[in-house]
Amino acid sequence: MIPATYSSTDPTGGGPPDEEIARACHATAVDDFLELPGLIGQFQDLGYDVVEMMLADQDSWDRYTTAQWLNMRRWLDRNPDDELVPEVRGELAAEPARYTRYLREYLGWGVFALMEP
């Protein structure tokens, strides 16, 4: 099983991502992300058969992501003197806005089962 992110543009949304959006999604360029058919093709080009996939819908993607924010907050509450507090606090402060502005609309998430022929 391989977890993977892929470009997922909503046809009612603001169009394809630009370079700013790609960087906000932790990519170096728009070309770093493939749409789902391109990702499947890449697996096949690497010699794998795609035998199963489970894709997150937006609600489950939201629950998965926001659970991470809650875990960061709980960690901060339990570890106020840890040297990582500034880094975790910064991520917790930035992630909700980044997720809702960029990741939620432009990225999908899935798990793919691949087999060698």
C-alpha cells in the first residue's frame, strides 16, 4: 500500500493551481503533482499493476487533517517546555489557513495497492 497525494481541482473552483499554490502545498513547482489519471499512469510506467485504491473525499480529508491540529495542540499543552514548542506552535498557527486556502481545494489523498506483474 502506497499513500499518495495528487492534484485534485474542483471544476467549480478557481481553476488549476499556479506556482504559488504549488509551493504552498510543499511542492517546488506545479509539475510536481499529477492529476489522478497521471498518477495511475506513473505507477503503471514503473511496472506496477494498480489493484486497489481508496481515495479520501473532502470530509474524510478534513477529519484526517484537523485531527493533526488537535494532536499538535494537545502536545503543546503537555509539553510547554519542550525545545520544539516554537516550531509546533508555528505550524499550528499556519496550517489551518494554508490547508483551507490551498491543500483542501487542490490536493487529493489516497492509498494505492500495487503489485508487480
